[in-house]
Amino acid sequence: MTSKLFSTLQIKSLTFKNRIVISPMCQYSATDGFANDWHLVHLGSRASGGAALIIQEATAVSPEGRISPGDLGLWKDEHIEKLQSINRFIVSQNAIPGIQLAHAGRKASVSEPWKGNKKLMGADGGWDMVAPSAVGYYSNEKPPIALDKVGIQKVISDFKSATKRALLAGFKLVEIHAAHGYLLHEFLSPLSNIRTDEYGGSFENRIRLLLEVLEAVQSEWPADLPLFVRISASDWADGGWNIEESVQLSNIMKEKGVDLIDVSSGGLVSHQNIPLGPNYQVPFAERIKKEVEILTGAVGLITEAVQAEAIVASGQADLVLFARESLRNSYLPLDFAKELGVDIPWPKQYERAK
């Protein structure tokens, strides 16, 4: 059969061999930001598995921008070498290596999931959190430090420097993380941003930092390579960031040269009320794609071949991102192709099992 999921897509100078993307997923397995062989095997096996694009987990642009002590980082040149090795392997598998650049904001300084996701104090190896305002994720926790103008400029500079290193490390695509309640999303939402200066209040003020980060990233990123932005289309909470604002922001980012909006949702507040279910975020991706006329990626509880095929074939999104399902099956694209009756290349070392 003819499959839209396994059709190619051209974005700037890159050809995506299909519409399947491995979503950035934290592995909490780095030391001082450094990648290691776990990341090589994790990312490399999914490249061998047939996905077009492999996006490295949320990678901190500064030490204080990490979610946990185990997060990957790109705040110093020494981080580059191992990432180069991983990216060479990804490219050898005819896949595109991408990176998600991130700052955790007020959701920083927590222990790894298998250590309880607990807030870390200084004595536990934790660090001070920064945010748009001194408002914590939980009301009973130590509030973050509200960024002053110097701190904001440092964030912008850190994204710029990390982008420069990402290019040296061999990445072919950058995604700015402005979702899931991390720093840039915290500025977007009035639930976490109660500033009264030019970075708070109105829609135009709340999006200012993201647009300044975007400009800084673009100053280092080649114009012929793709640039994505991940957003949370809704906070799923009264008075929070919503789909109408997401459409408005996406229009502005399209004008500024962003190639694709990676559409997720939630993560900002502990009292969110998310109606979880298959495809629960796809309508957001569809609305942004149709109203803004920009490429979109759909993500969230997409687990089956026919489900992913329908999303692309019906024009709801251009790429489908897989997270947990790809953890369960690193060779998911090969299985999906078989299920959809599409013949795609396998790694030559594995062809005898095809």
C-alpha cells in the first residue's frame, strides 16, 4: 500500500525518510552533563530502528537549567566530543540527529525518577531554581528566584552558546523547549508569570523571552537547517496558557522562520486536569497546522501504526513523535512498516531476519 507515514518530507536542506520521530526523553543518566555509552545505545538503537529523526533529550543550556543531576548538558565545550560520536552513528543509520535545548526553570533541582523525584536542597547536591516569578510549582516548596534583567540575558546567552556547540557536535536540527512547565513555558503562562515589567502581563510581554531566545538561536544556527519549537498548547488549567494563544504565538514564530511546531500540552501546574486518551493532543496540532499553515508534530499516547498513519494521511500533523512506545520497542518503525505493508530498508546486519 501507499503510506503517508512512510512518505518523505523535505524541511529546508534535510529529507526526512519518513514521518516518524523519536521524541526527546530524559534518561537521567549523565554525569555533570556528559553523555556516555547509555546515550549512545539508547539513541543509536532507535536510529537503527528506522525513525527519520532522533531528538536527543532535553539538554540543559546551563547547570542550573537541568531538571536533575543526571541531565545531559551543553554548557561547556567538553560536552561536544561524546555527542559527536553518537551523532556519527545516527547519521550512519540514515537518520537525522536532533537536539532539544532546554532550561528547567522552577522545575529544576529534583532527584532522578527512581530516586523519588524529590526536590534537592544544597546539602543533597541541589541548586537554586530560577523562574519568571518567585512562585513555586508546589505552594509548600521553596520558591524559585525571580530572574532579574541580568539573569534573563544570561539565559538568552546560554541558549546561544549551546546552539553553537550543538552545531559543532554534529546535530542537524535544533528544537527549543518551550513546553511542559519549564522556563520558557513559565514565561508564557500567566499562572507562573506575574511579572510587571516588559516580560510579564500582556501576551506580547509574556512571549518576549521565547522570541529573544529564538533570535539568539537563529544567530548561531545555519539558515538551511531546520528549527523546531515545542510548546504546550494548553495548560489544562483555568486562567492558563491556551490554544488560542498557541495559535497566535505559532503565527509569530512562523513569520520569524520557525519550521515546525511540536505540539504537546500541560506540565505547568500541579492542579492541571488533562483528559488523557489516545490522540488527546492531536487536535491542537491539527488546529495550529490548519490555521497557521505551518508544519506540526503530534505527540502523546500514539501507539499504533494505523493510528499514526491516519494522523498524517488526514492532514492533522506532518510528523508523529513517539516517546514511551519507542521505549517499549526501539524498532517500532520497522514493525509499523510491516504492519502497513510497506517495504523499507533494514540495517544490513539484520536483513536476514526481515
